[in-house]
Amino acid sequence: MANILHIDSSPRGERSFSRKFTHEFVTAWKNAHSGDTVTYRDLGHNPVPHVDESWIAAAFTPPDARPPELTQAIELSDTLVDEFLAADRYVFGVPMYNFNVPSAFKAYIDQIVRVGRTFAITEQGGFKGLVDGKKLLVVTARGGNFSPGSPAAPYDYQEPYLRAVFGFVGITDVTFINVEDLGAGDEVREQSFAKAHEAIAQAVASW
């Protein structure tokens, strides 16, 4: 039995394509794995705050040495990290904004990538991810086509960034379902939807 952390980061509601396909995957997954649990967080409609000076001071102060104001400053981050570490698998819906992730999702990443919690600094000055044995599925929604070999491919900073930052904390088993060409005509969009449906079915069977 696994615990899945499902996060959506689009500010759109029913018109969100990333939400549409993460929910399609989670619904199919639950039908196939009824014993699994799902924890849901909606960053698009309930964003977490950006890191500020008090947060930084708290993150680099030992817990037993923090005054009350620093304990309060890091409290939400501690909750988010605990929730992140408690999950066995992750399903994240992330639309592409200006070639990368929405600021709401970046704020979440900044809250959970923490020294001593999700990564460590080695004696040699290197880094070691502390989140082992997890799997991540990312559903992106993109107005254009950024697939390898396409003219827009060099502008895709989204997938490389997400692979890098989650790999940094130890999550290297990452699957992407990129729903592309959403700004194209109906026929092209429907072809993209068909590919996404097929990729989701394959992911449910093999993830």
C-alpha cells in the first residue's frame, strides 16, 4: 500500500489541462490500487508563501535554538517537508509558464528543498539527496511543442529544471507526460489529448 502526494499548481479550475490529466491518472491509479492513499494539495488555488528572511534564519538555526518567531516562520515548511517525506510516490501537475514552472510551484520547491531534511552536505562539501526510493510523475501542459528536435525545444527549461531539483533531493525515477500544442487548432490539440490518454494508461500499468 502506497501513499501518493498529488499536487496541482495551475491557477485555473476546470479549464486547466494539467489538472484534467493528473486527476485522470490518479482516478485510474486508485481504481487499480484501491488500497493506496492520496494526499492532495492545490498550490494553484492555495499557494504557499515565498521564502523570506525569517525563513532563512530559521532554516539555518538548530530547532532547539530557535526563538518562537523563527519556529513560527519555519512551521509551514516543516509541515510541507513532513508531508513530502511521508509520500511514496508523487503526481504533480505543472503548466509551463514562460518556459518554466509557475511561481506557485517554485515557492513550494523552495519550501521543501532544505538542508538536513531533504538533502545533506557531505564532509567533502558535496551534496546528498535524502529522499530515496520514491517515484515521481509530472504532467505538464504547454501551449506549444517543446519536444526534442522541435524549434522550441531549446526553450524548455521546465523539464530539465524539475529533473535537476528533484534529482538533487534523491528522486531520480521521474516520468513526464507533456501535454503539448494546447495553443494549436482543435485537430492538433485532440491529437495531443489522445497521446496523453495513452501515456496515462501506460503509466498506470507500469508505474
